[in-house]
Amino acid sequence: MTIRTGDRSDQELLQAHVDGDDEAFGELFARHRDRLWAVALRTMGNPEDAADGLQDGMIAAFRRAGSYRGDAAVTTWLHRVVVNACLDRIRAAKIRRLEALPDDVEDRGTVVATAVHDDQPEAVAEDSERRRRVLDALATLPLEQRAALVLVDMEGYPVAEVAEMLGCAEGTVKSRCSRGRSKLASLLADLHHPAGDQPHGNPPPDGPVQPTVRPRGPPAP
Amino acid sequence: MTESSGLPPEQEAVRRLLADARHDGPPPSEVLARLDDTLASLVAERASQDTSPGRVVDIGSRRRRVAAIGLLAAASVVVAGVAIGQVLPRGGDDAGESSAGSASDSSLADTPTSEDDSGAEGGDSAGAAEDPGSMSSELGPDAKRPLTAAPRLSSVDDDFLDQQLLALRPMAAARSQVQDPGESAVLGDCLMAGIGPGRRAYTTLDDVAVVVVYAPPSGDAQRVAVFECGVGYPPVHETVLPAP
């Protein structure tokens, strides 16, 4: 049975899917797919595993749509399903996941995000390097802290919504974020600086200079 | 954005770095194609399994459907038991209770007995018949007799399911690597290829026939995946257990 799917709300689409509309779920998932992909990508750490996690989540959401009770927004529910699918995969492979991310962690998002620097290859390279270091550091965090930071700091979801996605209290989300940031701060000490300020002081003796703004001159050696 | 104020400068800086590292853009085309294919398969699967609109085919619904049948069966057993004034055999109680879709604590309680049977399973239908609930009638005509003596699994809670998988592992280890021809005929679409190496156990998860694959241990861990028979990837459950 095919029902016209234009202009329907998320909730209407999900209900239509439960009611047997073959087109509804595809439209619903497509609406949120890019952001779900972003969450899966940053949670899993590489595109291959992210694809697996997103696919698992999509299958789970398709099959368990009837369990949606309307307590949260459909998009929150979808995120929860996909995040849980990703976390399940990570837990299942936690031995390997504890190892460092592969070198080719860069993804298309990086390319898109740095495309504005096409006229300045040095800036592109530095942005890319900074991003790689941030993602590498993120991958070292405990799973729960990583997921919380991806959703709150990267994707910008409200803490209350993330609490629903992760199935925990808001205070737990805040605590995970705080602990995760503290660890990242120590790992990325040479990258961060107070908001709006230029980095100042000498770089650490054992690390390269990592400016967070576009340099005016040639790149630092 | 959230938590934009009140953070120590160091945390605020990390927060900015994370925001800068967020991903923008759609999934790669190969991922999109894969998702589209998967979605088409799901739609086709639903259409083939249930043509009536208004129902979503999932393991949970199957479990509930079986539960209704199981309740009737259990009630019949009770009535018959009262009528003949005899104490029902323990196996009968287990069958009714688990078919009713309960949390199935009895699955674990039965494990030692089932594991004791494992040496005889793998074609020993007499031994398997001692556990009347080993496979549900959902499997089709061939499944009216039990396939294996494996305890049934319940997905009510992930931790509990992991405990059940741990308890089931000795049975998988005890299975012969060479498939018994008689058993092969009964296992049907549970005999799937391409779901990874490892020892296998055949049982049910929430009354749906599944194959449990215990991958070769890696260090002190062992990856375990549960696949729905005839479906394969993705597994309905994955976990990591301590290596045996």
C-alpha cells in the first residue's frame, strides 16, 4: 500500500509505517539521515563502522517502530536507536575499539568542512590536522563520555534531549561531558586556548605549534 | 548550543574544538546505496511475512503472538493436569511457561540439565525431545519436534541475555563440527553460511529461531553474535564474553 507521504510530520510518518505504508519509513529516515550519520560517524570513529552502526540502527528502528510511545520526539527516538546500535557495536568489539583510530580517519565531512580554505592549502592542512587530533583524542574517551560529547558538544543537542537519547539523567550527561572535556583538555592542551583569544605563550617543548586560527605567514616549522 | 555559559575556559575551549570537528554532509554514496538496499529488503521482508497492513513484523511481535498461543497451551495443560489428578512432568511446565513469553528464568535454571544433554545432542533426537521447548512452532512444520537441547534465550535484558549466552557456550563447544545429516534436515534455514567462523549453537531468542556464533577467542575476550535463522546479517544481538 502506498500513501502520499508529502508534508507529513515525523510522528505521522512513523505511524504510517506501523500501519503498513511502505514509503513512510524511508521518507522519515531520509529526513534525519545526515545528522544520524554524523552522530554515527563521530561515535564510531570511522566511516566503515559508522555505516554498520547506522544500518543496524535503521533496521532496529524499522522493526521496532511499534514500540515508539510518543514520549519523546521521533528524531530523539531515532537518535536513541542509532546511538544504541553504535554503542552495541563498539561494546561488541571493545577490544579492538580501545586501540587508536586508523590513520585514515578523515572523512567526507572533513573535506566539506575545509573546502572553504581551498585557496589556502596550509590552512586546510592545519585544520585537517587539528581535526584529526581532536578525533583521535575523542576516541580515547570511555564510550559513554564520547557519546555524550558527540551529541552535546558536536551536534549541539540540549542536555535534556541527550539524556533521553542515552537513557540517563541530565546530571549524568553533564557529568560525562565534563569529565570527557577535562580529559580532552589535557590531551589537546596545545590546541585550545580561551575563547576569542589568540594562543599565547610558548608551545610545549615536545609538540608542534598548533594555531587554532588561520596563520598570516608561512606555517610554523 | 547548550551549556554555553558557566564552563571553565579550558572546557569551553575543548567544546569549541569538538564543535569544529563535527561532521557536515550526507553519508557517502556507497553508504546511501547500502541503506537503500537494506531498506528495500526490510520492506520486502515485511511484505512477504505479513501482508496485512497495520502490523510491523519484528521479533517482539512474534514473541507476543507465540505468547498468546502459549497461554492457551499452558491453560490446556493445567486443565488436563487437574482432570487426571496427576502432577505434571517438569518439562511440561517449562514448555508452557516459556511459550508464554515470560522472562524465562527457567531457561537458565534448565541450563545444567540441557548442557548435560549436550553430549548427546547433534542428531540425538531422543535426547532433544526431553526439552520440549527447545524450538518453537514458529519454525514451520519441521520444527514440531525440537531441534536441539539448547536452552532458549530471552532478550528482556541485555545483561541477562549475556548470562544466557555464557551458559549456552559449553553446548556450542560440545557440538560436533561435522553436521549430522539428520539434524541438517531439521535445522533448515538455520544452517546459514557467511555469518562468520566459530562454534555455533541453535536455539530460539524470544521464540524466534536463531543461530548463536561464538567467534574464536581474541585474547581474553570472545565475540558472540546471534543471527535470526534465514535472515543472517545484521545480528539481532552482539556481545563480548570473557574468553573460555
